[in-house]
Amino acid sequence: MSEKKEAKEPKLSFEEALEKLQEIVSKIEEGELSLNECLAEYENGIKLAAFCARELKSAKARVEKLQKENDGAVEALESEISDARSEE
């Protein structure tokens, strides 16, 4: 019976993934890694960058959905706040 390795990495937040990506870039830029280490870090970086892109796309979709659901209520509120500030 073969054992399956299921090394599931815990879900990272966007901020954690971005921080790890920045660390990877720094390691690669330092030039101290072997070719294989560099390629492994690059591969991890690509995965993290894709994760960050998906998270940003999801956040953008949520913002757009909220804007549509509120049908201009946000703009009206911003206008009221601006008017109130100008009256002060």
C-alpha cells in the first residue's frame, strides 16, 4: 500500500502571501542561491503571485458587487459628507 503525502499548506492571507513573495524576491536578488534553489524559490514565487492575483480579482469583484447592490448609495453618501464638510 503506497502512502500519499498530503502536505497541505495552511491557507495564507493576502498579506502573508505578499510578504513571502517579497522575501523570495530578496533571496533571488541577493544571488546567493544555487541554480536549483533559485528555481525552487522562483516556482514558489509564481504560485504566490498567482494566489495574490486571484485574491485581488476576488476583492475587486466583491467591491463591484457592493457598488451595484447599493445603486449609487455610496456616491450619495459621499456627496452628503462633502456637503456637510463644506458647511463647517
